[in-house]
Amino acid sequence: MPGIDRPPALRVVMESARLAALQSYSLGESPAGEPFNTLVRMAAHLAQAPIAMISLIGRDQQAIKAAFGTDIQQMPRSLAFCNHAIADPSHAMVVPDTLADLRFQSHPHVVAPPHIRFYAGVCLVDDDGYALGTLCVMDHKPSRIEDATLAVLHTMAKEAMNALALQRAEQVGWGQPPAPHWPDRPSPNSITPPSASTSGSSTPASQVWLGVRTEHKTVPGTVQEGRVLKSVAAHSPAERAKLLVGDIILSIDGRLIKRRHDITAAVSARALGEVMRLQVWRNGTLFECGLRLEAIPEARVLQRQLW
């Protein structure tokens, strides 16, 4: 099943962001355990297949999080059936007979042990829409799978994704995400004029001035989403970074930006004076730029207190 066709430059930034999302789970240090082992056993039983796996697709390797019917723990990404599946997270990838599929008929795992002849995989998709890996089933003979079975596999993949998210939260002790807040128009009651001592320390987003107003935008001709700049204030960090009205911010520091509070979250994680790396789409061209975080000018703070 072909993936969604996107401009080459956009595919690069989306893959970079996908890998950053995968890395955030710190999965290399986590054992499989439950419920992953149970999910692969259930998937194999449901599909009447001898092999089932939950796998995660990294930059160069496919890591097997849990498996039933095989002892494989990892393989090169170039050999992973699941690498093809994550190209289109919105659909299951089903290969009834690998020898009849040009992508796999000469694959070493098809023409030699373990002689995979059937594959069906559904993606593990995080809250930002990134396909981190798959829940898949395989057989040594050609086969088919019912739509109802695929629907259950999709549900099981969501359970696996929920378990990964819970495991990540337990590992790194994440708290609640920051509440939605407009970074360039903070509440007057919450404003405290910044001082020089704030530089180099974690800074509330309400004390940082980016000088932009944004709204949701889909990149023309693609399904990629971002925040389009509706205004850029004079003498602001955004202007100094040479951002223009109409630019679409796709990601900050490798994390996809879709919602307004995503920008606030990125700002809140950095200190005054630090540089955020932005991936920006401008009239069909993708580029990267740095935006140095600055404190809100005192005159602007006073102006906002009068709003």
C-alpha cells in the first residue's frame, strides 16, 4: 500500500519529528513486560497466525518490543516489513502473499527462513499522529484477514500505544501538560516585569516575548499541519529571526507544532537567551532558523496591563 505523497523536504522534517517523538519514550531501557506480551499472544490467536510482534521503527533498526512465535529482537530497518506499514498510518498494511508482491518477493525473510508469506500490520500512532511502530501478525503460508479482525487489531494497537505512554510517564515522571495559553498576549494579572536575573533559568512563558500571532494552517498540497504567522511585531525575536507573515512553523526543536499551546510548551521548556530551532515552510520551501528567546520589553508589559 503506497504511502502519502509529500514533497521530499517535508518528508525529511516529518521523519525527523517522528524519530524525536519515538526517542521521547526512552524505550531502549524499558523491558517488554505486560501488557505487551499479552497483546501479541492475543493478536496471534485472533488472526490464527503463528507469529505476532509489537515493533518500533528507529532510524536504522526495527526493535521488537514484544513477540510471539519468534525470538527475533531486532533487525535492520531496511528489512522490516513494518517500515512499509508506517508510511501510511491511516490504513492497515495487508500482504496476502509476499511472493506475489514486488516489494517482498525477493526479501531474504521470504525466500529463506522464516519464509514469511503473509503479513498484516496496524500502526502504533501517538497523540501527534506519528507512527512509532506496528502491531503485526505473520504466517508461513499465504492467507487473508477479515475487516473485523483488523478492526480489533487497531484497538489492540491503541492499547499498546497507551501502555507505551504510561511507561514513558512512569520513567521520566512527567506531570500534567501546560494549560493552553497565548504566548504573545498573557493575562494582565499574571505579568511580572522580567529582570536580568531571569537569564539562564527556566522562565514562565508569560515573561517571554516572541512577537508573533498564529493560527492553524495546513501546508498547501499536503496533509502536514502547522501554525501560520498572522503578524510579526517590529523589533521582536521573530523579526530578528527574519520570520514573515505567512510563514508556517512546522516544528520547534524537532517537535511538531499543531496547536497554539504547543508553542507555549516549547517556550516554557527553555530559558531566556536560549535559541529554539524552528522548521519553517515558506512558499514551497522548507528551511530552518534559530529564534532567541527574549524577555518582554517593559514598555510592552505596561501596555498590556492597560488592555
